[in-house]
Amino acid sequence: MMQSTTAPSHSQHTPQHHIPCDEQQAASCSNSVKPALVLATDCLDGDDLLEAHEALAYVRAGLSPAAIESLRQRKKYNEEIAVCKMLLQVWHAQHGMELHHNSSVLTEDVNERRRIVLCYAGALEGLRRRQEAVDALRLCLNIGKEEFNEEAEEGGDDELPDGPLDIQVTLALAKLYFKDNQKEKAMRWLQSLLTQLRGTAANSIPAEEVSDVFHLAGWVKIHNDDHTVAYELWTEGYGAVPGCASLERQFQKRACWDRPLTEDAALAQKIVGGDGTVVEVIRRDDLKGFPVRDGTPALALFHPATQQRNLVFRSRRPILTAIECANVLQKVEEFHQEHREGAWGTVRHSSVKTTDVAVEDIPALRPWLRELLRQRLYPLIHCAYPQLADGSSTLDGNHSRVQVHDAFIVRYDADTDGSFSLPEHSDTSAVSFTVALNSHYFEGGGTWFEALGEDQNGSVVDAERGHAVVFAGPLRHAGYPVEKGVRVILVLFLYIENFSYGELLENYTKKYDIGVSCGVDRCQQEEGEEKQDSKCSNDKRSNQDSTGRKASGDMPGGFVVYNQTVELVEMLNLTLTISNSAPSDYSHCGSSCSLSQIIDIEEPNPCNLFDLPNQDYLEEAVTPSTPPPIAAM
């Protein structure tokens, strides 16, 4: 530290002393005056001086605040890596490279290595050096080697170590495998953790670690399109950790939609009224089918002989009367007035504004939807999709195998709040529904499907009030822009009990050599780059008009992210820090200060939303502009 003792005279050529300015202050300087380095009068610290010089260099280079933050983050990660490598070398020099569960190394020393390795892996992941992060975690678990042998190990299974697993390190490894779309490897480690947890005494493991294991295991199954097992895991996890909000939400969802239906008919009739004249859809003739193009991956879910490429259907007759639709809308409005001060929220994050509400949040509509599903929608699904790819049916005797994954009311308001559309995406569902709840109050709208039509522009399928559109969830689609007024629809994501279709989709894309991002949205987006070398990307670019709009009405570069996915992203973040629990003495390496004094280690930034596997939620954007004309079906 250098102390400043006297103030300089005006004749001395010295810089003006002041508190260091940040890049925003420097950016506000006039273009005619170059930003100056401004330092404090009382003391000059080397780190402060370097930081001030860097800030000035960033501004002079014309970098944006986001670019500056990225550079600073990379610098921090590199510093963390350097310190952690040094500490690991010291630790291994003392205790050796391998550490077995019956080792004589003290518990606090084992905990010390864990903290260092987790921080090290987190910094590597922050720099997109994921394989090195995986290697560090595997080495900490006594598997693998210091150097990754790509030819020998790529695609192969890890050899699980003997004895109990380190839960924190194993969970971090499973998260990285999941983010790298290696779902099988992630699930193998998670299954081992689940076995270990089930044989462990209650309260002997932190609740957060237990909940994370069950939460992540469920999402691995969801991303592998196995909803049945996912909900079984979440339900078991909620029983083990009843205080976990994310697990409780999934448990309550099943409790809501799977409850006995004995009283629902009377309650639903009392709630929505109506004259009961709607004829239940019981024949295929009651549906208009729309065939998709050959090579569409969603065809893999159903038997080709019975489906005949028809994956989108619209009801020829309404499944809800006008009175029922009006009464449902009234219940939705009453809920927002009573509980949300009249303001709509959203269950999604998107590149465009979206407004919607989960049906399970509106108690008055729960029995109505259960009865609607039982009487009308489940029979409609059986008519539309009579035979699955495995030869089974959506019916098990008189019982429907179809279950609710998500249900919400969506409002598109082009005039008031700009929530006029939804970007391209595909659903994490076997079957999805949209049911129109109003009419005559809007222009535009409908659902655009990429796979419809003979050209690459897709087609829009619209429906009148009370009518339903049902389609295979993996189909790429978008909410076509509402140009004027307000449109309200019911949206359902449904899965079929004990029908896992992830492997069917993957095998189909391999068999027909289909670009994964074309039909199943499994693409991985690299840092700062767009993958545009696939046939799919070339097709999409050719379908853009002179302004960049696509046939769906979307603009490139956006996304749709559901709130539950945001929770998943937060859980996937490796909250790795050892600054508060560093060893007290490192005199043997030339320093007598703790790690928190060596470097200020903070939590890494949240992982990029586009760094998720199986990206059913992360799609191209739409901007508030008039979409190109397209023929509706």
C-alpha cells in the first residue's frame, strides 16, 4: 500500500485525484475529451490501480456493459482456477491423489478438498471448459485420470467408485452431464445417489442436497420424455423433504389432477352452467386431420398404419358451448381481480411478453377441467391417436392413460400490453391442446405448425370459440400473432402414463438423418455463436423475408422459457464457493493468509438459459411487427 502524504502543487504535472470512476462515468465524458484516469488521494492500491486502468481501456475500446462484465467474469474465473490449482497441488502433496472411503484422512481435510474441487469445477464451467470440470469432479470421486482420454472414454459409462458417494461432488457431476445432454450418464450417478439416500438415516444429510437429487432426477426423466417416472421421483422426494417448494409444487400438481372424480360433474356443471347440449367427440369423423410432411420426428410416437401422418386435428363441432366459455372467462377474471389486483402474470419467460395463469391456481376451475378432460378431451385424444408406436392405446380398459403435465389459460392482448404471440417452440408433452375461449374480439392468431404444407413455410390452424386443436407435443409450432384485440385460449400439455417416447424420437432422427434442431429442439447453442451449418438452419434462413421475419411471424434470436425451467437453471448452477471455509494457514506455499484473503471468490454467474439440454423451451423470437401473409387451414 502506498500512502499519499502531501497534496501536489499546481505546477506539478500530476493527475487529478478522486474516487476511481467506472465505465459509465467515463462514457459520459464528451467525445472531444478522452477519458482520464482518476485516482484517490489517500491511498493507492495496486489492484485498484489496475482496475481503474482496465475500466478506462474498456471504455476507450467502445465495449458495451455486457461485454465488459463478460471480460471481468472471465478474469475472475481464471484467477479462481489458478488459486484452486495451487491449493489442490498442496493438498495432493500432503494426502496423495487417491482418497478412498476408508481412508485415514481427517474429515475436515476431505471437506477442504471438496470445497476446492467444487470451486475449481465451477470456474472451469464458467469458462465453458466443461470437460475439464468433469475431469476434476471424476478425479475427486477417484475415477478417471488427470487427463481425459477422449477415444477411450467418450460415450462410455463411468465406473462407479466403491463405498459411499460424496453427495455434493456426485451431484455436481450429474448436473454437468445433464447440461451436456448426457442424460444416461447423469441418471446413472443420480440413481446411485438415490440408492444411497434411501438407505441413509433421516436428517443425516442436508435437506437441500436431498431435494436437489430428486429434483434433478425428475428433470432428467422429463427431458427424456418419461413423465411417469419423473412425477414418481418428485412425489418420493417431497415425502423425504416436505419443505422443498419445487418438489411440493410438482406433488400438488399431481394431487390436483389425479384426485377422484366422483363430485366433479356436479361441481363443474354448477360452475360453468351451460345447457349440456355439446355432443361428446367419439368418432374420428368428428375431427379434421392435417397431415405432416414425411420425416417429421413426432411421427415416431404413433403407429404409422393408423395415424397416416395426421398429427394435427381440429374438432368439427365445439367441445364447449358459448355459455361455458363465457363462464370460464368470468371465473378467470374474478380470480385476477380478487387475488392479483386485476393484473395478469405469466408462467413463462419469453423474448416477447406473455400473459397466462395456471388453471391449478384457480380453485373454481379445477373440477371443471377434470370433468372436461374425462368427458370430452380424453375421448377426443383416443379418436385422434388410436394406437401408439408400441402398439398400445391411450386407454387402459375404461380408464384413460392420459395425464395432465401443465394446464393454463393464455391471453393474447395486441392492443393493451403487447402480449400478442408466442415464439416457435415444441412442448414437453406427448399431446397438446388449445381450446379457443372467445371470438369476435380479435384479428389474427391461431397455431402455426412448421411441418404442415408441402413447402417450408408451414401453415396456421385456427379454431372458432369452443373448438379444440389437438397435436403431437414434439411438433414445432408457434402462437401466430394476434394483430388486433384480445384472444384467450386454454392450453394443455398432456403425457401418457408409462409411455416414454424420448428414445423413439432419437431413433427416428438417426434413422432418417434428420437435423436434431429441425424437429425435436435438442440443439446445443455454443457461446456467442449460432449453429447455422445444418440443413435445418439453412431452411429457416430461406424462409425469412427481407425484414428477417419468418413464416411463423417470428424474428430470430429469442426464446420461450417456462418458470419451472428457470427453477431448473437455478438448481443447475454450481453454487461453488470456498471463501468462507478456506484452510487457515498456507505458510508452506509461501503465504500465511486464508484463501478468502488471497482472492475474493464469489458464486459464478447463473448458467446461460441456452445451455440446457433438450431445449423444448428455448426457441426463435418474435417481434411486434406485422407477420408475412400465410394461408390458414
